[in-house]
Amino acid sequence: MDGRHGPSSNSYGNPYELTEDTPVYVISVAAQLSGLHPQTLRQYDRLGLVSPDRTAGRGRRYSARDIQLLREVQRLSQDEGINLAGIKQIIALQTQVATLQAQVAELQAAVEGAASAMRQREAQVHASYRRDLVPYQDVRQSSAIVVWRPDRGR
């Protein structure tokens, strides 16, 4: 298994909820939905282009996302004239970009959360300042002269 499918892949944790990553289609149905021959799907699996999940008996189970990927492989091959090795590289790079985009979004959320926490803490610190103290003014910046005369009457 490649970790894309299964109960943990849906957002609610419901093992009976179908998502686009849920492996439900046998190879004959996947071939029909993608417009490809079942033998082509087997070849794509052997080459690592589209690797469906497997049942306990080693039967292939395709998801809706797998069907979309099969169609994209066919389009790149037929319409764009890209060979299968090139398509494999394209798929790998697209997967890498998607992973990196998800990581960037996660990091952005973490940075925004840390910045928000820092602003809240800064506001707490400013709110804790004593208001009865007089701000210090550096004498060197002032042009006033102060004469001190001790009280000698005591």
C-alpha cells in the first residue's frame, strides 16, 4: 500500500465514507472508466505509473483518483506524444510539488499561529506595565539645569 487509501484518509475518520482515494474499482471497471484495456492498466502498474491498492488476494483496486491519473497518462501519451518514462517523471514531479505545497501551507499556518501567539504575549506584557512610574529621561538630552540645595535646617 502507498498510504493514500484507507480509513485514515477521510476527514471524519469514518471507515465507510467514500472519498476519491477509496479503492473500490476492480480492474475491469477501472479499464472501462478510463477507456483503456485492462492489460494497459497492468502495464502501467508494473511500470509504476499508476499503482492501485491491492486486496488481501493481491487483486487490484482502483480509486477515483487512480482513474483520473490513468486518463492523464493516456492524454499525455496520446495527445502530447510523451513516452511512458517521461510521464513517470511528470507524475513524480507533480506528486512532489503537491507534497511541498501542502508542507508550505502547513508551515505558513504554523508561522501565523506563532505570530499571533507572540502578539498576544506582547499585549499581555504591555498591559502588565506599572502605570504609576514616571518614564526616565536621560539628563544629557535635557538642556535644563537643576540646582540641588540640601535642607540645612535639620
